[in-house]
Amino acid sequence: MQQARNLTADLGIRIESLRFLLRDRDGTYGEAFDAVFRAEEMEIFESAPRLPA
């Protein structure tokens, strides 16, 4: 979650022009991570699941 906050702080006013966040399905990203971007009114999409090789 701290990484998400740092990113939004680094982007500053430019974050207002972003509408979507595309992220992978890694368990590292939880609801708290998504909440940071939802607070900025961004829509979050997860990448498609991959099939084992």
C-alpha cells in the first residue's frame, strides 16, 4: 500500500488525467492497494489469468 501512496504522490497533479489502472493478479496487490487508486477515482482492471504451461 505504501508503494501505491508513493506513486500517487510522485504523480501529483498528473494523476488527475489517469482513468484506469491495469495490474496483474498477484496476491501482493490487495484491497488496500486498490483503495488508494479508487480514492483517485480510477477504475482498476486485472490482467487476464494465465494458464499453466
